Amino acid sequence: MAVSWAERTSAFSRSPSRFLSGTTAEAFLAELLRELRDDRASYSVKVLLLSPLCEHPTLLCPSDSVGEETALELMSVFTQCPQCPKSVQFHCHLLLALTSVLVCTSCVNGRSRASQDFLDLLLQIAQDTGDLHGDGALRSLRATACDCLRELEACCPGLLSQRLELLGGLRHKETSKLHQAYAGLHTLVIRNAVYQLAQETGAGADHLKALLGGNTSVAWEAEQDSDLMNNKDSSILSSLILGPMSTAPTLQTGPDCKELRSVLSSLLEESYLLTPLCQAALLHRLIEVVAMVPGVPPAIFRAQLLRLLGTSEVCLLHSTLLMKCAFTDSLFSAEDEAFILKRLVVLSQHPLLSTPEKLFYMDCILHFPENRPISCGDGDESLPVLLTPQLSSALLPTVFNDSATMLARLNLLSLVYLEEGEGEGDGEEGKGLAYLYEHLTSLLRIVENGGSREIVVTFFRAAFLFLYYFCHVESYSKGLTEKLCELYLRHTHLAPHLINLADQTQDRLSESNWAVGLLRALQGVITEAPLAQLTLQDFSWHLKMLSRVAEEGEIPQCSTLNFLSSIITPSSSSLCVSGDWRLGNSVLGVCQRLLVHPTLDSLLIPLADILQHLACRYGDTDIQDHARLYYTLLTTLSREKLAGVLAQGASEGGRQVKKRSLSCIMAESEGLTGVLTVHQTEKPIFRLVELDDSELREEKQTDHESDLNTNETQKCPGEASAAVEAYRAQFHHPGFPSEITLHYQLTHTEAHDSRFDQLFSIRLHFTLTDDHYEELCDISVPCLFRERPSPVVKLRLKPRRPYPTTLHASAIFTTQDGLSWHTLLPDVRVSFQQAFMPLPAPTTWGTGSKLNVFEGLWDEICSESGEKDQADCTTSLFCCQLEEAALGALLEKHFLPYLISDPSHEEEFKVLFFLPPRSHMLLKIRSKEDAVHFSIATDNWQLLPHTSSFLLTVTSSQEDR
């Protein structure tokens, strides 16, 4: 039973929707309740059964009525279950499940009878102190009941407001660790009750006194306005500490509220007994109460300040700051304020504190609640007046700080020096700014010397922060521009970071022209760099950068055009002839932005020359087509129409909206984006299917033999050792096979999409997943029609090691409507046996000569005097049970092209596999009484695992037959 329910509840928790697809919520809930009532089920199983109700109550109880019925059933189970130490955990989980069901199905807000009964049950459990002199086993039940009451009060504020006297009495009487739970519950109920009184018109001291001394039933049975529970503010309350510039709802009680002051003083006196987190929660609620009742002076917290100001607990210091935010100078003196600020500075750089703690303290400085704030504050970071450069000097950033701390310190100190002055003087602020710039320079040098990715990101974030505050200081902003240009020339792969820095600076500092200046400087260093020293990767990054530069209408583009012309001219560069698609696409990306540049009139002739050159000379058809289209648009449309087509919606001369696509061509034009973009298919459109190439294999072998026939060594000696030497002489012949050719049929997948019935200009690209083979060249297929026979693709593989491998395949093609598409193909599996080839020998060598080679190789591998390194040679034995007919079928199907001996000789069959580049695997197959023995000899011991796997596969298939 336990195992079955464990599996079912686990399946429900993993995926409730999938679980309920095989049944209904009503049926599953009925099973759970029935099993919970079963006395034969153990308590551990019953605890497991309650987990679905605790985790997903709304799925199992979709309506309030179902929720109430379920709650009544669970309370019935609770009542019938005997109270004993063994059942305590089950009772605790049962209370939690009841709370989840009643809260999530709105039965509590709906004042249902089940909710009232459950509250009475919880209060009864909370008052049961029968475990005070026992072993404490039942104490956890009271703790759970207290937690459930607190959850109900939080979800339905004011629910227990008529039970404040009872809750206060329970708190006073409790001497165990449960005192903490009762104190938290009592505080929450007081806060919610005062808040609701403050919302009522005409409420005052008498109402508050009656509330504190009340001990009637729950709120919905009290004599009070029924609208109170339906008020929109009766939902879960958020924090009421709004700061000195805002006000919380107040309850005008006058000076006569000694009952409330007595309760608050009692709670504060006992607060030191609580854990730090519970103390913080209690203080938070009491701060809200005092803020809502002007008759209670904030000085009631004065006795706690000495302890709180010296605390090392984060949560308690945060409560102190909340207290200061609420009461300012009515509780905190100027000396207190200065002490707190100095303490925050000390804690922000304390070596024994963790990084998150120090970051929190720095954030507290940035949002410090001053006694008399200068600004209203709308959530933005601002500095307290008392934070001087001298006080904050302990927080100067260093290169030894972690990234988060360094950036936080830089941000804080930047604000400090910005508040002190412009930063160009000789005073303290000038020295501080100089230090920050020197720190930024140190980071740059680390990046320059090959810093990690984290350091690179940190540097550019720090550079943005520095510019955000001090972009107006020209001596530093110009110096930073020069250093960034030098950094880029050494590390062109940082182009994305520089582009992002320019974008963010331009967006956040719209009044500054620094980003344009940086881009203009980068254009200069790129176009003046010697082309001979640039790599293909450098060209790619340079073009991305120049594409961003071309978006700025203020920057002249003549030097960019000269650079483009120089890299595609055959006399100075071979890039155009190489036909690299990505490089050509990057060049077109720059040209596209130049087509909508405000100074296009002056760029017309050189830009047209570049596009014409690409259309006629570039070594990629796709790039030629796009360049031809650009050239046509440039030479036939007016500037206004061209701008309307290519830059629809972009402001003239301003930074254009960038849209990323694979081709990055004309991304702003809705009408032409589809034509000029390489689209990505959602599913594979076609696949490669392996052909049974036995006939093709014979043709391939004939080709190798004809190539080898040109060798002078036409006849093979009769002796085995001499035959091997003659065979090895073929190794250096140009016609000796070094690659394998696999034949695949290119066919459509089963998924039918009429858009892809006729495909043209298919370019297949293969990516290796290991280093067993040389890189493959792309393969072009003219067309693929669904209604026509599928074309055959020859895949030529040049092995480094003839092992099984997997190829990732993709393709770019064009559909009948002219759109270009990119698709992924299913992986191509190259098996071990696909590398097998017959012995490569001239046609003049007969069977006897090949047998001599076989015997010579076998003897060399098995003996100790082989010419080949003996460490690579090895022998092995594979055995299996096969009938005589099955063995014959096996030989005919899998070994016939590689058979050296006469098939009519039934005692022993000799098979020789040649595996490029120069490996051999020899088999002697004999049928014994008990099994068929495959004796294996190879000059490459690493082939043995693959050989065993191959033999196991082919023999198993024969055994199954």
C-alpha cells in the first residue's frame, strides 16, 4: 500500500495535469479521503496522502463548496484519530492541509461554518497546555496550530481581532520556546486590528480599549459592521512604513491609550528572548502600530535602541533603519544618525562579513533615511548629507574586490565625488576622481593582458558607471576613448562589448556626444590599420563595428568605403575570391546601413562600385544575389524612396533600430526582410538515407584498381613476405585509397509542407563531432523535387582513425518563391563497417597473390619480428553459435567483397578488411563442433572493440533468423 501511494503522490507532485489526465480530481480526492479514514493505513502513509492537498488544494477543490466539504472531512479525521505521540506528526500535517484548503478556496473570507469550526479547533489546541510537564511530544502540535492561526490572520486581516485578550494571556503564560510563536501571532493581530480601526470613521480610544480587552468569538460573529470584512483593505496588508514624506492611516486616540502602550512595552521587553528574525518581524509590526497611533510616542522604542545600534544581525539593523525611516528625528538624534551612518560604512567593508551582507550595507547607505531629507526621494539612489569623501574613503574600490563589490563601491564613490563638485579641481574631490579613473585604467590593463570573461564584463560595466557620472569631464572621457581604441586593436573580439557600451551610453546620456566620439575614433583606428596584419576574425569584428558606426549620421563614411574597397579588391586581398559567406554578409551589412545614411549622395559612386564588384566577383552566389539587389536599388531609386524602403520608421541621421537576423540584411523593411533573410525551418525538411551500395562499392574498388594499374609493380611475388613488401610499395602510389565514399539518398521527410515541395540550390554542410576524420567540404545539390526521384549524394570521408562517428548536418536552400531557408538535418551516423574496403591491389593480382598478402600480414602480426611497430599489432578470438546455413548466409551478406579464400573451401574462410588510411583487419573463420571461431589479427589494436561489436551485431542477426 505504502509503495503504491508513494508512487502516485510522487507522480501527482511531478506533473498534476498529466496525472489528472488519467483520472479526475474528484475521484482522486475521494480516494485520498477514503484512505485517510482507513484505520489500517499507517501514519506515515497518511502524511504522504496529505501532500497533494497541501501543494495543490485548488486543483483538488475547484470550488468553495468542495473545499468546505473536504475541510469537514479532514476535521472528522482529526477528531477520530486518537491523541498519542505517534500521531502528532500526522495531526500537524492535517492542520496544515486544512489551512491550505480553507485559505485557497476562499472559505475563510466567505465565513463558512467549516472555517469557524476550524478556528475554534485551533484556539482550543493553542490553549491546551497539558504538555507543559510532559516530554514535549505534543508541543509541536501547538506550534503548528499557532502557525496556522498566523497564516489565517495574515490572509484575512482582523480575523482574530476579537481574541486579543486571549492571545495576550497565552503569550504571558507560555514559558517554553512556543512563547516566540505566540508573541509573533499576538503582534500581527494587534497590527491588523489597529489598522482596521484606523480605517473606520469615528473610531477612537474607546474602540481601541474595547478591542484590546475583547475575548469574544472570531471577527465575523462580533457586533461590527459587516462591511469591514469585505473592505478591499482587508486583504493581505503590505508594509505601512512609507517614510517621512508620506503618512500611514492614523487612529486618533488622544493621550489616553495606556492599554496599548502597556501591551507594546511588554512585547518590547520580551523581544530580546526571540531569535533575530522573529525580533525583526516583531519590531516591524510594532513600528507600524506606533506609526498609526499618534498617542503612543516613538520614544517607547528608546530602551531598545542601545541594543539595536550595536547589533551585528542584518535583520535587526534593517529594522532599525525602518524605525528611523518612520520616526526620523522624533526618535533619533543627530548623533544617532551619524553613528548609524559610520557603522554602515564600517560594515560595508568588514573583512569577516560575506559579500551579500556588505552589498546590503552599501545599499542601505544609498537609501539612508535621513532625519531631515533634502529631497522627496522617488526611489532613486541618493546620498546622505553626512557621507563625506573622507568618511567614504574606506570604500574606495580596488582590483582585489569581487566584481559585485567593486561595482557597488565605484557607484557609491562616484556619487560622493559628484555631490562634492565637478571633479576637476585640486581638492579632495579632484583627487578622488583621479583615483577612480586610475582604478578604471588598472582594470583596462588587466583586460588588455588577457583577463577572464568576468573581468571583461566588470570593466565595461565600470566604464559605463564612470561615464554615467563623469562624462562631462572631458580630460577623462577623451582619455578613456583613446584607451578603448587601443584595447580594441589588441583584442578585436571585444567589439560586442564596445558596441553595447556605446549603445547604453547613448541611451542613458542623450545629452552627451561621447558615444559618437568613441565610434568615430574606432572607425579611424580600424580603417588605418595595416590590412596585411589582420586575420579573418579581425575582419569580421571590424565589419561589425563599422556597421554600428554607419548608423550615426554625424560620422562621415568615406574612410569606411575605402576600407571596404580595399578588403574585397583581389589585388590586395584574397577574401573576395575565397567566397566566405559570413564575411560577405558582414560587408553587405555595412553597405545596407550606408544606403540609408544621410550623406548617401556623396557616397553613391564608391558604394555602387563596391556592390558591383561583389555582384560580379564574390565567390558566393547568395552574396552576389544580395549585392546585385542592393546595386539595383541604389542606382534606380531616389534617395527618398530608398530611405523609405530600407529604413521605414527610422529617423534620418539618427541611430536606427537594430533587428537581429541570420543575414542581418535590410532588417527594418517588412516587405524585403522576408526576401533577404535566411529563414529557419521549425523541423527538418529533408534527410540523408544510406543506400545499399554493394554495386557502387564494386565500382569504387575497380576505380582504385585501375589507378593502381599505372604502378610499375604489376605482378606480386609468390612468397608471402615478398608479397607484403610489394603490397606496401603501393602505399606511396597516388592512386592508393585514402578516403571512403558513402552514398546517401537525399529525400523529403514525412512531414508534408507544400512550400518545400520544390527546392533549389541546396548546400549541405557537415560538422564533425570528433577528430576521427578530416573536415568535410560542403556539397551542392542542384534541386530536390518531391515528385521526382531523389538525388544521390556522395559523401567522401578521409579518416584519421577509422572509427564510428556522427556528423551534424545542416543545409541552406531556396524555395520556389525565392526565399532562402536554413534547416537542420537528422544526424548522419557513420558505422564502423562503412569504413571497410577490399584489399587495394592492381587487377593483375589474382586470388593467389592476395592470399600471399593475407598470409604475410597474418604472420607479421602474429610473430615478434614484424616490420610494423609490434605495439599496435594484436590478435583476438570471437566465438558464436551458428548453423552451417546461417554461416553461409553471413559470409554472403557481410563478408563476400572482402573474402580472400575460395568460398568453396569450407574448412576455413579468410577475410581481409582494409581501413583507410593504412589499417588492416584479418579474419580466419572456422566452424568447430561447439561454435564458429573468428580468429582476428589486426595491425591497429584500437580497432578490436569496434570489431567485436560489429561481429556481435552481424552474428546476432543470423542467430535471430
